[in-house]
Amino acid sequence: MIIVPDDPGLAGPDDVFKATVRKVFDGDGFLASVWHPYRQAWVERVPFRFAFIDAPEMAQPFGQEAKDFLAGLIADKELRLDPVGKESTGYMPIDSYKRVLCMAFLTEQMDVGTVDYYHEGKRGGGSVKRARPVTRNIELEMIVNGWAWVAEQYTFDRETEYFAAQDDARRDRRGLWAMDNPEPPWSFKRRQRRRSKVSERQGQLI
């Protein structure tokens, strides 16, 4: 596995969520308990979706593998979640399914040993001589390990870095890029909607 060290910058409790992942739905969505700093209590069962990646649908090839990979990264772990507002949502960090759009960062101990990493647009490897905590970008880890696409319908500040990670995964045929022409989930969903409409029209004619 390739990790992606990142520095999300300092943020106060009003700017980010501290959350513990309770359930992973698929390769880009999950359910979490969120710490409410003013109530001093956990808010349970809050749905989240990554803002800038799109993983295969569960009905697509590699949908289950993408879910399993994400679960291996974040299940039952505490994350920093940075909410992301988009023009399409009126700059509110909520999508049409009432999920909170976010970027996710995991701070975890990096043990002594060998490590593969992707940092500042370059992939490399080395030896960790001293165990220490490292903060990682989960969206970029999904991309560079080959389990998600960059969400192309949106522009964002770090898209050059994200697309470079996707190109790296494609070149090495990691994850879903083992297929020659994997179908992006947005194309798959459009095709499914068209098929559903045709079926509805045929049903009305019978």
C-alpha cells in the first residue's frame, strides 16, 4: 500500500469535524460519530462522502474491493474531516443525499520499517528509522492505490496533484486500472438511468 503524507494545516473546532468511523458504505462514503465541541458529546450516525473522489459503484467491477480498501484505512478510526462546500450545493457542504462532503485526514503511528509513499507529486519508498505519527490524506490514498477516480465534474485547488496521482496509478495498473478501460461511476450511473427510463417507457406501452 502507498501512503500519502499531507499537512492539512491548523484548524479550530468550528472549521473541522473530529469523527470516528462506524461503517463504510462503499469506496467513497461512510457513517461516523462526530464530536460536538459545544455540547461536549458525540453526535451519532452522520453520513459523509468524500468531496473530490468517486469510487466504483458497488454494482461495478472493483466496487467491493474499493470498499474493502477504504474500510482497511479508516474503519473504527478517528479522522479529521474538513467540510467542503461546492457551487453545485450552494457552497453548503451537503450533497443531495444529505451526506456531509469532506476531505479526510488520518493521523496514525508510522512504525519502523519500509514504507511506500506518494508526496508532492512523486512516488517513492524508504526506511522508517524512528516510529512517529504521520498525517495522511485518505482521498489521495484511494486515488494513488487505484481505487477511485478524481471527481472530474468539479474544479478545486488541488486538482493538479490529484490527477497526477491518478495518472501514476493508471501507469502502474494498480487497483481498478488493472482493467484496460474501467468505466467511471458517473458514466455507469448515467447508463443505468437511461436503461431505467427505457424500461419505464416499455412498461407503459404494454
